[in-house]
Amino acid sequence: SDLSVCCCGYRKMSLDDRCQQFHEAALGTGKSKGPEKEIATLRKFLHKNQNQRFTEKGVSRLFDTIQIYVNKDELEKEIKEALLEDSLKMPFTVFSTKQKKTMLKWLEDLRGTRQELSETGGDSLLETSSVLSIIDLEGEFMTLMIDDTGETFENVPIPQDDTGKAIKIAFEQTESCVSVEAQMNDSAVKKVLRIVE
């Protein structure tokens, strides 16, 4: 069963179950507090669980739920835009590049604008920040790893500022793992922002 039992004996709802609930509420087949309240709850849920590992089924339910609300004519445009903006800020470990590009198109359609996704400029809505561990540092480059997935990024430039100096000192003097917050775009490290204490 997807339900796990916590220490007090009560059944704890899994992420998949919660995604299913959001989906049923959007469809009108399950309990709903009304579209506006459901969206507000969904936005909080996304923010709270952005570093969790969702199953493919759970992500699919969330994506469908967002699409249902975007297509509801009775909802105010601002509410739909806020939901899409929050969804686009989710890490790529949750929504894929393809899903984010689709959501970006929905946002553009709502706003009546068209934003190109270029290799050089990228798009800020498709960028997110993640915490990565430094597993190697050599010269002016380092190798980073996402702890949850084990995915590594080699030859990431060390910032040429105080942040870069702090990274070098911390890596050389600290026996424990040094973590940094980095700006990510798709599956690439765009920029190292700071050391995470």
C-alpha cells in the first residue's frame, strides 16, 4: 500500500495520495473547498514539498490538476498565473523540461505574450535553485553533486568573488561535506550563488 503507518498508529498520507486528492478535487469527483482555496493549498503544497521525490504518477496528477485549473474560465487570470509561476519554480526533479515548457506556454497564452527559450539567455521562469554538495575542487573548477539523485556536474567554474574565496577555504579546511546553492536551468548548473551552512 502507498500508505505508511506512523509511530502513533495512524495512517500517514503519501505524496501520491495527496496528488490524487488534488486531482479529484479539480475534476469535481472528490472533496473540494472550491477552486480558489484548492489552488492556494496546492501552491503551499508545492512549495513545502519542492525537495521531495515524487513518483511519475504523482507528477502526472499534479500536472493534470494544474491544466484543469488553467482551463477553468470562471477563475481569475491572476490566480492561474500565480499557480503557473509557482509550478515553474519547482526543481526539474519534479516537473520535467517538457512539462515546464508546456506550462510556460499556458502562462504566455494567459498574458498574451510570447517568450523564447534560448540556449544563451534561457528564461528565468525555467530556472530554479538547488543545493548541491562539492565532491571535488581543482584549480578554478569544482565537481558538484545533487545528493538526492547522485547526479554530478563537472567543471563548474568557481565564482571569481568573495563567494569563490569562501568556497575554497571551506573545502580545504572542513572535513565534512561543503554544500552550495546554485542556479539551475534544466539539467545544468548556471551559477553558484552561495555556501549553504
